[in-house]
Amino acid sequence: MYVVESKAGAIGCMILSLCCLGSWPAILTLLERRGRLPQHTFLDFTTANLLAAIVITFSLGENGKSTFRTPDFTTQLPQDNWPSVLLAVAGGVLLSVGNLATQYAFAFVGLSVTEVITASITVVIGCFLIAVFLGAAVHASNAADVKAKLKSLPSEYKDGTQDFYSSIKNGEDNPEKDKTDVESQEKQAGKAKAGTAGFFVELENKRAIKVFGKSIMIGLFITLFEGICLSLFSPAFNLATNDQWSTLPKGVPKLVVYTAFFYFSVAGFLIALILNLIFLYRPMVGLAKPSLKKYVNNSKGRGWAVFAGFLCGFGNGLQFMGGQAAGYAAADSVQALPLVSTFWGIVLYRKSSKRTYAVLVSMLIMFVAAVAILMASSGHRK
């Protein structure tokens, strides 16, 4: 199998992983804001994620000579390594559930806030607490910006505003009242300038998850749950490949990164498939009720969802490959991914006030401090 052994190779893997893992959240956010149901998006996403893992496993995991210290993927399949396999499976389940929660958190508290809070939980708990409060402040400031802009809404958007507030008040997004697939509705949308009141009205009428008028606590709870899941998957993967608990029988080699990644990804795919099939018929947060048939027939945005899944799959694989060479504590420096996500969020989605950007910068500074602490601690590994 292919093994990353040099420091330069490990750094290269982590930089590529950072770019991949920081970019796919922006794609999922964009699809939701265009009205694509998260259940449809995540089924495409998780399938592509598994395919990426299979490509990595059967190419790099089978490349080169198999030895006792570095056996290839197929050599390890029949071995008695189930304690480590179960740890890899647990890690995959945690990551998949965390990613599933991510797309709902994006809608409620925004791309930048979600990524910073969840990554901070993974990195350093102290800076995480500060990041949580600053994240809540960012969201509150953004909400205040939107409210102020809606007060000065131009007359050409009055009808859209009425539709928007009526949908919140009367619960038109409730699946019990309207079974129509959101993605099949054709809405007339003007070309409002980003960041204006008209832009927010059009966005709310078009997006899949309706968020105006709903409590910030919903988004923060989802974000905290996501962060807890994402903070545990990397330690589980570390235990699976290094066997620090000495659970493997004597003479059985430790799982190599590609074998662990395969079990990790298959478990993540299966739990995501089960949960999303449930959510197709029992949707969350007032989403319209879709179906498996509607998912199959809905190809709009599928290419982007698949692309996001490949980015996530290859990003995870590169992170683990870098961790094999530099240690998983150092590889967790890819949790700087909110810097990439925030860049995409600012470029693609909205314009806010100077106050909001000031709080956002403060939140990012605390996150960078957390990453710096992590990298400093990994530099003292023995």
C-alpha cells in the first residue's frame, strides 16, 4: 500500500484536505438556498462520499508490496481485527450523523457560524466556549441586519413580503398542510441585489428550510449536537488504527489507514442512508414531505451534491493519510476549514453590516487561537 512518510507529504495531504473539507459545506448551503430538499441532497452526497472512499482504498490501499507492518487492504479483510473495525465503524457513524445535522445547522445559524463552533469543539474546549458566544452574537447581528433592511423594503417587493410572512404565520411549510414538493414549485424571483431586503425575501421564499421567525436556539442546539459528533470521530479512527487500548489479539497487525477508512465510510453511508430514507417520509423542521420516487426523478442540483460528496470523501481520506505520517493531533489542524468556509460564505451569500463582520472576525480570531494551541501541542509529541 502507499504510505505517506515525509513531512512534506503529510503537509501536502493536510492542505488539500483543508481545501476539500472547507468547500463542500458551501455547496450544500447553496443547494438548500436554491430550494433543493436536504434529504435529496444528502442521499447524493453520501453516495459520492462512499465512492471516493472506495477509489482511495482500492487504489492506494492496494498499491505496493504487502508486509506484516503495512499489509494491503485485501490482506486485512479476513483477519481477526474486529475490535479495531468496530472503532472505525463508530467513527464513521459519528461523522455521518454530524454531517447530516450540518446541513440543517447551516440554514438556521449560517455557514460561517456553524463551521467555527463545530470545529472549535473538536479543537480546544476553552476557545470553543468563547466561539459559541461570539457565534451567537454573529447570528443575532445578522438577524438584526435583516430586520432593519426589511423595514425599508421597496414597494416592488411588498407582495413577496406578504407571501413570506403569511407562510410563517399560517405554516404553509408544514407538510400536513401542503404535500407539494418544494423543488417542483416555480417561483417568480426578481434580481434583487445581495444583502438587500428584497434579496432576503426572495431567498426565504425560495429556500427549502424556512428559518425566519424561528428561534436561534434550534440552530445552536443542532450545531452543538453536530460538534459533539464531529469531535469524537477522529479519536475513534485514531484508536482503530493505533490500537492504544490493546484490543487486538496477539500477532494480528493494526488496521492500516485504508482498511479503517473503508469500514469507516461504509458505516457512515449505511447510517446516512437509513436516516435519510426515514426523513423522506418523516421530514424534520417543517419541511415538505418528499418521497423516494420524487428523489429519483429530481436531478436538479444532483451534480453539485455529488461533487460535494467527492470533496468530503477525498478530504477525509487525505486527512487520515496525513495523520498516519504526522499524527492525528497534527492532522486535526485541518479543522481550520472554517477559514475556507467563511471565505465562501462571504463571497457567495450575503452582505452584512460592519458590526456583523467585526463580530465574525473576532470569532475567527478565537478559532485561530484554538488551532494554534492544537498545533503547538502536536509539535511536542514524542
